[in-house]
Amino acid sequence: MWWYAEVVAHVLAHHERQRAEQAKPPAPPAPGYRPEVLAALFGTSTAGGESR
């Protein structure tokens, strides 16, 4: 079972990368898209910061 420790290390590294990716703020929308329309479409917070 020499490979067990390596598998565990890879799984832990994967989960750490996932946490780091989720901690990043989302990229701003491309020019021309209105934030309130995107918030309504995707159900995210509005431009004022209120959560939907």
C-alpha cells in the first residue's frame, strides 16, 4: 500500500485548490452587460450588494 499516502496527498491538494478557487471573487462582467440584469438572470446579489 505504498501508493496510499500519495493518493491521500493528491486528494487533499485537490480539495485545497477547490477551496482557493471558491475564495476568489468572481470576474467582473464584460462591458455592455448591466449588473442588475445578470443578477436577475443568475440569482446573485444585486449591484447594491443585497442578496437575492
